Amino acid sequence: MELRHLRYFIAVAEEGSFINAAERRLRTAQPSLSRQIRDLELEVGRKLFERQARGVTLTEAGRVFLHHARLALSQIEVASEAARRADQPDRSVFVIGFLHGEEVAWLPEALRILRQESPGTEISISSHSSPELAARLMQGKIDVALLRREKETTGLAFRLLVKEPLVVLLPAAHRLAARKSVRPQDLAREIFVGPAQFAPVLKAVVKDYAAKIGITLQEKYEAEDIYGGMSLLVSIGGFTLLPLYVQNMLIPSVVARPLQGESPTIDLVMGYNRSNTSALLKRFVSRADELVAEVQRQRLSESR
């Protein structure tokens, strides 16, 4: 897979048409573009587009792949920029942190805003668990981070971005996976894989939700990370509750299903150290509403 495949795929997805993408964005012939996309689909092993009379729409696999393709190109741009400026030791660096997986949705727009505000600043990306991000903010190692509203912190300020609903993750072969949504009461009879200490806020949200609806979760296992948790689900036939964004990270043998009724939510916040005097930080925080609006607009566009 080459970078041009990702660029071609993103162009077709955003234009909704091979012809428009070829003529407006890529300046290439439409038959050549179609051939490149077919090669990409063969390599991925999934159909990425549904061909229609008036254009194309993304398949479910295509929507997931689009998030990762954008992230891959963004990270390559950051790496290329850092390499070009490696001989400028006095150059300022702005570090932005993300919860593992959240960068898929938020990084492209965050980079756009940061580059508009300060084109000459090198941007560094750091992905960690929420408690570790909070610790790095307090230590001054990160300028800003998208994380949970951690309680064991001092000197940090948090700004709410979105409330993310929790969804049920199940093995694709699980009996509840055949349903479009899952009744919370049906989960009481299943084995629950809980989040470990890397996600104390999530752990508290799940505990409060179970108490609210009157069920006892059979928590026999804990997962140290998302991918380890999914592998564990498949091995034991259990389930877990995680924020909606993990749909972008699912392995083929695991599916996500919404909860019936009022779903519990968990806050995704923008955090920073109050003592950080960075002018770029101040300007970035001031554009938080714009960041949220653009990410939500893209999600809505991709879901159509």
C-alpha cells in the first residue's frame, strides 16, 4: 500500500464521486483512479465503496478505513515536517496528547487549527492512557491533551468537548451480537471484562450505570488496553462497555452494539496546565468549539 492510495481514497470519499475526485482534486484520469481504488480494496480485503448511479458512498469498512487513512497521512505530515526542521534546534515545539484511539477523529482538525495559528511551530503527538496524559500535563511534558476529567490532579484545567455514549463490545459470534441493540438487563448474565487502572474514570462511569439500572456485572477479568480487551472478549465470550470512538478500532471478530434506553456517557475533555503561558495554547483552547463542530460535521457526513 502506497501513500497515493490513501490520498486517492480520501479524495473519492470526500467528493462522493470518482469523476469529481479525478478532475477537481487529483488531476488524473478517472479510469486510472478507479484502478487504484480497486487495487486498494484488494489489498485491504474489503469493499470500501458502494458504487451508485450518481456517485459512491462508503461501506462500513470504508468509513472505518477513512478515519485511519486521514490519521496516517496526518502523522506522516508531522513526521516529514519534523525531519525537515531537525537542523533547527531552537525551534519551538508544541506537544498535543490523545487518549489511545481518539487521535483518529481529532488529530486532523487539531493540526489544521494549530498550523493556522502558528505555521512555524513544530507539532509533536503523544498518545497515552488518560491518567498518564494528566501526569504529563502536570509535569509540563505536554501542552494540551484530549483525555478524561481525572480527579487526582493539581493545577489542571479541563474544558468539555463531547459526551461520548458507551456501547457494548461483543464477540461477533455472541448471541447478543445478532441484535441491533442490547438490553442492559441481558448483560447481567454475561461475563464482564472491566477496564483496569488505566481508565479509572471509565470504571466509575460503568459502576454508576450498573447501580442506576439495578444490575450486578460479573466482572471476572480486567483488560490492560483496548486491543488486549478485545482479544479477551473473543477468548471467553464476554462483553465490555467502552466509549463509542472504539468503533474505529474494532478487530474483525468483535462488534459494537448500542445499549437500549438511556446510554451512559463519559466526558472527553481538553486539558491543560494552568501555569502554561504558551500563547499558542491559549489560542488553541479558544478555538475548542470550532474543533468540536468540525469533527462532528465530518462524523455526520461520513454516516450518511
